[in-house]
Amino acid sequence: MTRAVARAAVLSAGSWGTTFAKVLADAGSEVTLFARRPELAAAITADRENADYLPGVRLPDGVTATDDAARALDGADLVVLSIPSQSLRENLADWAHLVPADATLLSLMKGIELGTTRRMSEVVCEVTGAHPDRVAVLSGPNLAREIAEEQPSATVIACADTDRAEALQAACHTRYFRPYTNPDVVGCELGGAVKNVIALAAGVAEGLGFGDNTRASLITRGLAETARLGQALGADPLTFAGLAGLGDLVATCSSPLSRNRTFGEHLGRGMSIEETVAATRQTAEGVKSCRSVLDLAQAHGVDVPITEAVVRVCHEGESPVQMVREIMSREAKSE
């Protein structure tokens, strides 16, 4: 049986990583948060606050921070990975030899790797050599700021090992954060990755001044797009009706806290990619992942028109107005 989580390492100290460190500590674990910058690690430990990424939120005493990855990982039962998806392989290659041999690896990342079209759990297994049973993913409608403020939220932990999933469930269950388990790792990861792309489209629509009908249409057709890809990859269709599918998609497409929706909104208002990056100063995973999601879909013969449209806007210079015209002028089909 998988042992309970007593000590966790969270890599790294962005808004979601810091929030999840708080969740784990509130649930009873000792947590070490890895921050690349020594001054940030020192400030988190001294001030009980990550003022750079989560200002105004007090962190529990069970969270400490360090800029030393070896110290963070020493003796960890659980290693939580919360870094931009396209830099996972490079960063994990530096950390892999430090990961305890029996530790569970939990991915908070939502993306598909460029070039390889690997899901994040697949990258983790490749780089660390961990058996898939040791690797889990967490996905759901998890806007970091709301959870950090202890607003009620639910999530899904997906892992092929049921005992491990249940140990993780216990390790992050608090009065404000409710985790469910699901064996469908593929479906949960696809839901998290594709929703970032759909949220970019929803943001573009918002920036163009369109209303709720447009957003609802994008959400539902985006869900259909995600489910088609999931079916081709062997995911459970029911996953996309749950928290890791529809739940995450609705939150990300609707909330102003969503980085991808906000990024798309700037594009819809006429800003360039470069201007939007400068204005938002945060990672919008969908901008890079839209290309890898499209590559994955094309490799499996799956039609993903919204993803195709987002790629054209983000990487081929198409205007948001033209994107809408092309989506709406597609050949009519049955639902």
C-alpha cells in the first residue's frame, strides 16, 4: 500500500505552485517550496507570503521555501511539478537524480509538449524513468487565487494506481479543497491542455465585444473538440463531462483570473502577441500548446477547428475578426 504523504516538495513558486503548497500544508503535510530566486525563497519563509505571485495571502507555518532543489527534494514522499509545460523536460532533467526513488510525482501542468506531442505525465516518465503508476496528474477548475483565498473548489486526481490516487486525495483534502479520483490520466490531461486553447478563443471573442451566446457556443464546441481527440487517444468520454473536462473549461473560459482568457481578450482588442506578453507578464500555456495540440490531433486524424483557428491567430498572423468569420463559415454539420 502507498504510504501517506508526510513531506512534499513543490517545484516551483509561481501562483499555482504556491497555492497548492498552501493546500498541502493545510491538509497536514510538511511542504518545501522551491523558488529559483534566493531572495524570493527567503521572503516566503520570513514573511509567510509570496508577494510576487500571491500577494496578500498568508502561508501556513508548514510551508518553507528554498532556492536549493536538492534540499527541497530531500526525503520527499511527494514531488509536485508546477512549471510551464514547455520547459518541463529541461528542468526535470536537472532535478531527476534528486527525486527519491519511491516518491510520487504529481503534475499540476496543463499542456502538450511541442515537437513530441507528449502529455506531461509522459514527459515525467521519460525523463525520470518512473513507472506510470508513480505519476499522477491534478486537473480541474482550479483558479489559483480563488483557492488561495479558500473559496470552495473541487479537483480531480488521476493516477493508474488507485492506492496512490487515494493517498494523494487525502494529502490535499481541506475544508475548502475537495479532490476526487479518476483512473483516466489521458482524459484528465487532455481536458486540461485543450481548455487553455479554447479559453484563448473565448478571450478573443470577449475582446471583440461578443456576449454569452458566443462564449457558450465556444465552450460547448470546444468540449466536443476535446472529446473527439480524447476518444481517439483512448480516454473515457465521461471524463470530459466532469471537473477535469467541462468544469475546467467553463472556469477558464469565463473567469477574468484565467491567464489564457485574458491573453485572448487582449488579442481580440487588437494587441499583437508581443504587446500582450508585455501587458500580461504571465504564462498563457495555450499560446504555445495550441500548436502541439493541433499536431497531436492531426496525427490522429481528428478535426479541431477552434484549435486550428487559434493557431492561425497566434502563429500565422490571422486577425481575430477573420478567425471568427472562418469558424462561422465552415460547412454546416449535425451536432
